[in-house]
Amino acid sequence: MREYVKKYIDDVDIKIKNCHKFSNDEIDDFLFKIELFQKERIIHLVITLSYVFFTILFLFITKYIFMMFIVFFILLIFDGFYVYHYFFLENNV
């Protein structure tokens, strides 16, 4: 998804710099893709919040069962990557 968004933004930027006159089909395609990118953002927001919820849950469980610290640490790593990807989508759409 990251490469697709970057490529699409670069293509649109090149067309704008070349003073390309956009047709109605190109504008409709642009609006459709923006809508898809926004849906992708919402999906990633829900997933990110779910991962954070489970990470905090496992943090509290480690208070009683120390071996759950491994699961907490794995979820914490996933959280980092998801937040990084989500902010990429947020800043580019």
C-alpha cells in the first residue's frame, strides 16, 4: 500500500507540474482512489486501537503471570509498526 500511495501521489504531482488538464474521468478516478485511501486509514485506525488495547491488557496480565510479558513485548513491537504505517497513511491522504 505504501508504494502504491507514493507512486500515485508522484504521478499526480508530475501531471500538475506539467500543467496537465484533467478530464472528468481522471477527476472521478482521483476521487475514487482518495475514498479508498480514506477507508484504508479508518481500517488501520481500528486495527491500531485494537492492538493498543490488547497490549495494555497484556501489560496488566503480566502483573499476575510474568510469562505474558513475552506476548506484551511482541504486541508492543507490532504497535510500533502499525503506528508508523498509520501515520504514513494519515500524512499522505
